[in-house]
Amino acid sequence: ACSAFSQKSCEECLKNVSCLWCYTNNTCIDYPVRSILPPSSLCSLSNARWGVCWIKYEALIIAIAVVAGLILVSTTVCCCYCCYCRRRSRSRLDEEEEQLARKREERRLQSLQRKHERKLKHDEIRKKYGLLQDSDNPYSRFENE
């Protein structure tokens, strides 16, 4: 029982995790498990020690709350940042994909245009030298020989 360590030392009392040391009357008491914080009628938070003797229970609660708050805020910020970046990278990828598709289509059209121009040039040369075949009579070239 924790009351056996009363009037001894804080270190001896706090070796047992279920004990709470109160500096106002140097007593070692059982930690009130049913309530999260010990009631002030039992011992004030500024004079209570739990876990270690060199830090007040009040400061320990504040430190734990600050650390938990920082972890919660940093986790929230990281999640929001990651979601924002993912959404932004998706839209950026979509834009790049659209640009590539436009460029591909432009190159295809330019290629078709050049192909058509080459065909016209070749037809002119064939016509000039009499190599162009009529669609009506494909053997017209051989009639003159």
C-alpha cells in the first residue's frame, strides 16, 4: 500500500507507479484511478508529484498536453499538405498530358500536310516526264511505243 511510504521520501513513494506524493503534508497516497486528475481536496496539483519527484504534476500534465497538441497539429498539417500536393500534382500531370496530346496532334497534322505537299510535287514531276498514269487507262504510256 502507498500509505506505508508516507513520511519517508518522495523517491521511495514513487517507485510504485500507482502512488502519488503530496508535498504539502509529505504523504504517499494511492493515485485516484477513477478520476483522471486527483481532486484538490486530496492534494493540490502544484504540490503533487507522480512518476518523478523533480517535476510538478501540474507541469507534467501541461507538458503532455502541449506535446500531444503539437503531434496532433503537425499530423493534421502533414495530411492537409500531402492531400493538397497530391491534388496539385494530379492537375499538373493532367495539364502536361493535355499539352503532349496537343503537340502530338499538331505534329501529326504537319506530317500529313508535308506528305500531301510531297505527293503533289512528285505528281508534278511525273506529269512533266509523262510518268503520270491516268486513272482511266493505266496502260496509256505503253501505247506510244
